[in-house]
Amino acid sequence: MSDEKGLYLLINKAGKYFHFDYRYAGKCKTMTFGVYPDVKVDARKKRYDARRLLQNDVDPAQHKKETKAIQKESVDNTFVKLKKQRKSAFFIFVTC
């Protein structure tokens, strides 16, 4: 079921997924935005954002991967910091 400007809903046995077809560096690519109905409202906004990235000569799928990697690293660093704080607090408690 297609919407417009490359956005469509792919329906198969596994579920319903919003996909976005685009062309970057001469290649046809497909990007998944999420599962219906979780992303129902955001799918068009995500398509708009992806098209803006394409206008700036940025691959939206690569941008999404890099953004997720940065967020994961940030969360991992926060977890490590909390773990260190907890250990130091534990040692302070034991030594007092």
C-alpha cells in the first residue's frame, strides 16, 4: 500500500512495516521506519526528514546508523559512569 514520494506500507506474515524507497549515489535503497501502528503518525515526518537529508547529499540510512551508534555509545558511557560511581560509593561505605 503506497502513500507518496517513496513511502509505502509493506504487509507480510511478519507484520506491517513502513518503508521508504530512495536513490542515493546512483543506487536504489530502502529504509524501514518502523512497525504499523506504532509509527503511523511519524512515518510521513520521517520521510520528510529523510528527503531533507537527501537534499543535503546525506544518505538517510547511514545517518540513522551513525545516530544510533552515537546514542548507544552515550548510553554505554552513562552506564559505565554509574557503575563506577556505585562501586566507589560502595567502597566509601565499607571503609567508613
